[in-house]
Amino acid sequence: MSQSNGGWHAAGRADQLALDSIVQRRVAGRKLVIGRVKDGYFAIDDACPHAGASLGFGTLEGNGLVCPLHGWEFDVFSGECAMFGARVNPHPIRVVGDILEVQL
């Protein structure tokens, strides 16, 4: 599920991602967390920079994704962790027809 067009890669069907949910996906060889919140869809790298925990096992709190290991909270759109100055990489995401595409 990873055809490329200008750096855009298919990452799943938009209609299969419920509001306030996340999924883990491997897209073009990268492990990502893809999710949907009230403000839209997002895609970020699936590793906490603190200890490498999978953010895909974390929990959503509004636009924040909380690391399951130590509770660091990352903004799902900017990738920033306000409390600790850490950051994960966010990736542009769009819906084309009914397919989510991530730009890497």
C-alpha cells in the first residue's frame, strides 16, 4: 500500500480511521502513527525521542499523543513536546478520494 507520487505514499483508507483514534502503519519503510482528531488527520514518526517507545501504543488527549512509557505528550501536528523541548517528526497528510496519503 505504498505507491509514490511526488513523495506522497498511500497509507490506508480514510473512512477506516475513526475520530479520536490512531493506527500504526509502515509507509515506504518508515514506522508512523496516523490518526484523526477533531482538527484533522495527522502522521508522525512512531518513536518517542526519549526512550524509543512506540507512540502507536500511546493515548490521544485532544491534539496531544501521550507516550505510553513515560507520559511525554506530543502535539500531533507540530510534533513538539512542550514540557521537555523534545520533538517527533510530523509529516504532511492528505485525503485523495478515500485514501490517506503521507508525504515523506
